Amino acid sequence: MTNTRLPPPLYNAYGRYVQQKFGGRVHKVSVHAGFTCPNRDGTAGRGGCTYCNIVSFTPESARPKYSVSDQIQSGIAFLKKRFAAEKFIVYFQPYSNTYAPVDHLERLFRDALQHPEVVGLAIGTRPDCVDDEKFEMLARLAQETHVNLEFGLESIYDETLRLINRGHDFACTETAIRRAQDFGLSVTAHVILGFPNETLEHWLAMAEAINALSIDILKIHNLHIVKHTELARQYQQQPFHVFSYDEWVDLVIRFLERLAPEIIIERLYGDAPRDLLIAPRWYLSRAEIIQGIENEMRRRGTHQGRLLKNAAPQQTLAAQEI
């Protein structure tokens, strides 16, 4: 017997994770449950995040004019037809999906689990919309099914959070993530790279800060500007730099090299419908974007976590000598 070293995967891909966890083809079904955010209703501000237009990331079927049950049914039908999906995670996506009394939330989430092909929940929210009572409820659900709590981290820099009107600081995010982990919950964080007040050094340092949070899953988005947002107004008044595709490929690879290899990567870029997107205009398909990132990683001979001193060792395969 000899040990043949296998190169590590380029990155710890979410698709591989759900395939191994659930078996079969697993897709998320986005639903809109009619929530808002505290930086919209006056509790923590008005106007919402400067970059946010939910129409840019919410499918037509996931709109509040339909019941959550109807959204799940139509979303599943669409995903089955288009992707031959077999199992589904209901994704409470727009706005802050824990911004309500806990009894209402538990009924809502349990109702979503009634569909026989639903294998779990992904719940997008803000760090200022959770507390121990809600964590306890989610932990009970997590004993019965897959539950992932997704926090909009966006940036670790308080000045950025102020400029984009988040209505909370990074310490709030740290506290919420740590407390969710205390309750044994799976945690996703969403970050945006490219805010005009930040620099390359800021973005690369974010990888180290994210490692320290020990999250389970990460979504990495490039800043993009969509119509009908405060950010679009700012951009049109005084344009600022947004990443070209080649610039993004370089940055996201450098970011991944500094990111702990055990963190699962769910997204490597952000996008929006072409009729809403102002910038950047890459005119590439999802497959072309991902393939370009992966090809460049292979060309550089690199992988997620490569620059970390204590990165996990390469995988090995025991193989018989011929």
C-alpha cells in the first residue's frame, strides 16, 4: 500500500456539502413572508440598507401577494422542472425573517416544513433581530430538521456599516453569531466586498475576522449597484469604482486563500437581473463566472486556506501499488 496525496479541493463548495448531507439534488426555495427591517420601520433607521432592492434577488413567485405555502409549491414545481431537484430547503430570504414575535415565527417555520419534499430551513435575518427566546425556538426546530441561520454581516467595519445605513455595528453581529453558536445553530454569514470607502487591505483582513467567528457557511458577494436604491443614486451623482470581472476573480481568490478551509462557500459573487443592474456589467453566465474563478485557481495552483499557517493537511488516498 502507498499513500497518494490528493490536492485539496479548490474551495469547500456548498453544493458538495448539501449533496453529502441530504443525498440527491437539493435546491433552495425562496419565500417572502412579509417581514420588514428595523432600519426601514424607524426602529433603527429609515430607508433600509443603501444597496438593497429586494426585487433584484427575489423571484416573482416569492412575493407577499402569495401565501408562503403557495410560494413553496410554485417554487418546488419550477425547480423540479428546471433543475430536476429532488429535495428542498425553504429559504426565508427578503428582509429580516426573525423580526416578529417568537410564537408567530415558530408557526410560520413549522408550516413551511409540512411539504414532504422540504428537508430544512434557511432563515435570513439581521443580528439585531434575534434574542435568546428566538434562539431557543430555532434550536428546538434544529433537533427535528436542518436549520441554518443566515446573518447579513456585510462588513466588519463600523464606518462602512454606518455609511450603508445598517443601523447596527459589527459588535452586534459578533454577539449574535456567538450566541447562535451557543445554542448549537448552524450559521451562515453574508459579506459584500467593494464598498468605496474600503481598500484591498480591508477586504483581505475581513477573511481573518471571519475565520475568528468560526461560522459554518459563507456567501461572498461583490458590490453591485441596482436601480431604485440609495446606492444607485449615490453612484449616478458621483460614480465610484466597481470590480471588473478580472479584478473580482483576483480578489475572491486572494480572499479564499486566507479563509479557513472548513468554512463552506455558498456564493462567490453577487448578481441581479439585467434590467435592474446598473454596474458592474460582466455579461457572463453563472457557469462562466464560476468556471473562470476555478480555472484561475488551478492556474495559480492555489486553494481555500492556502496562506493559513495552520491550514488542514492535504487529503490522502490509500491506494494499492500495481
